[in-house]
Amino acid sequence: RSFAFDACRIIVQGGQLPCPVDDNGVMTAEVGPELSNLYIKEADKVVKKLLKAADRLVVNADCVHAYPHCWRSDTPLIYRAVPSWFVRVEHMRERLVEANEQTYWVPSFVKEKRFKNWLAEARDWCVSRNRFWGTPIPLWTSEDFSQIVCIGSLEELHKYTDKRLTDIHRHFIDDITIPDPRGPSFPPLRRVPEVFDCWFESGSMPYGQIHYPFENAETFEKGFPADFIAEGLDQTRGWFYTLMVISTALFDRPPFQNLIVNGLVLAADGRKMSKRLKNYPDPTEVVHAHGADALRVYLVNSPVVKAEALRFRIEGVKDVVKDVFLPWFHACRFLIQEVIRYESAGDRKFEPCKASALISKGNSMDRWIISSTQSLVKVRHTRLSSSLYSKL
């Protein structure tokens, strides 16, 4: 009952994939009387006993590792084989890699290693999900799947059914049937029960947001591919990937020109931030206590700008206040105090020298300060124009 990728690949070569686990996580009768009707985790114990009794148990030991759980109920999860719909991707691996080469990434190693490797080994994409809410997959099929009709628009659905719909969620279209192309002697076709993987919708964003290709073709052509997008490192297998797959399949070109990847901000314990676990400080309280600029400087000088993970610690924000903002504040206050002292010592007003005057008549130290400042500005502008934020 393990359906990880390699197990699935091996088993499916022998024909249809067996699945001895029902929708409730209970073992079915095909596994035999000793295991049938047992919850999967209870069946684990019985399996060990059966292996030991048959003298086939090689070793029995506990292994400490991360195990997937439901994020709401903390119920242990398993991989389970279910009938699914796939988009063919493996045949276009080379096209995906070529499209990726036409893009500019910061940091570049994400493009050249992590994302490129993912594209080079891309597998066929399971785009169906077995739940109620979501965008219904617009496929109508016969019971034996010998007839499959893909509906491409509401107008096309109207031609088949004479129905005008404005809401296409499942409870509005699941009962709609369309005639079998083979003739009236055959039962009508019914929609498959699955909905789209939400990442399919995310990857379709460039087209769906302006209702392309049904309208706004000129607007789409002017704005595609996008000049710039930005997201977290986890999107190399999410949004970045689905954008690239759909765009390459449709147009043989990348969906964006420039991309900035940030790392993930984790809780101090290394786990993802969770409202349920309450393992991170309230951002509003952090800003109120230490200021938004302190938080910005802490983040922009962290591994996040290098597409690496950051374990967020409030002590880091406090250190920025202590080591950066307080010295700035005291330096500024010192200057203001000296100006006030200068002006109060006589009837005179402080007027800063212009940079041009310092360059031509100032002392060597003044000229060096101005030169160094201008060099810094030039370097910063150059790096910002290339989005090299990690080198600022």
C-alpha cells in the first residue's frame, strides 16, 4: 500500500495499479482476512506479526524521521493510488530547459541548478484533485471512457446542452450531460468528478486574468511574457514550474523575462510559521516595538535575499536597532547639537558647504569622503539595476 513514485512506477508496469485501501483509510478484503477492515496504522502492527510468523521479518526497529500529517487534524497521511488525469510533460523536457535559458534569475544558481534540474527530470503532471471545491475539469466521458469530449468554453457548453451558465462550480454542472457523439442510442456523456489542481490555475494566470484567447488578444501579446515576477524558493516546484510548463506547451517560450527568488522565513525552531502552533512573534507587535525599518534591514541583510532559509529571531531585529539605527540616530543628534551650538555662539546661521566647493577647495579628507560616497552610489546603482540585492 505504498504508492511513492518509484513503487508506483514499478507496479504500474504490470498493469492496473492495485489499491487495497478504501477512501476511509481502511484495508479492503483483497489483502486477506487478517488485514481486511483494519485502519492502515493498525494494519502496520499485524503486518509485522505476520512477517515474523512467516520468518520473513529481517529487522524490527523504530526510525525517527519527518512524516506527513494533515495540517488541520494532525492525522497521519499515506500515498494512495487513485484514478487521475495527467498532462504530458516528459516529452517536452528539452523545450522546457531551452525556455528556461531565455530567462534572467536572481540568484542565478536557482535557475542554473535547482530549477533546471527539475525541468530536465520533469514528470507527467497530475492535474486532477478529488475534492468538491475547485475549478471542475471540463471533460465529459462515456462510462467506459471510449468517448471523451473536452469543453473549451461556456459557449461550447451551451451548444451541446442549450444551457447558459454564469457559475461553473460542481453543484451547477455535475448533473449536466451532453449527447454521445456516436448517436442517441448511446447513454449521454457525464462530467468526470475531479477538479483541477489549483497550480494549473495559477500557471494559467497570464491568460485567465484577461480572458485570453476569447478577448483582449492585443493586450495579451503586448504584455507577454511578463517583464518581472518574484516569489519564494518553494515555487520552483510550484508557480514558476506551472507557468513554464503551460507557456512552453502553448507558445514554446518562457512566461517571464526576469525573476527574483527569495528564501523562506521560518520560525526560530526551523519549522514553517504556523498560526496554529503560534511559533512566531506577531509581526504587528514587532513593527510597533522596533520599527518597520529595523525589520526591513534585518530581512534584507539575511540569507533570504540569497534564496536561503532564515530562522526568524526577534533578537536579530533588536540587534539591527542597536548596531545600525542607534549609531545613525546618535550621529545625527550629534550633528544637530553642534549646529545648534554653532548658531547660538553668535548671530550666524549654519550653511552646509556644497559638494562642488569641497571638491575644488576642500581638504583632502573632504574630497576623499565625497569620492568614496560617489563610488558607493555608483556600485549600488549598478547592482540594483541587475537586481543583485544580496550584494548590496
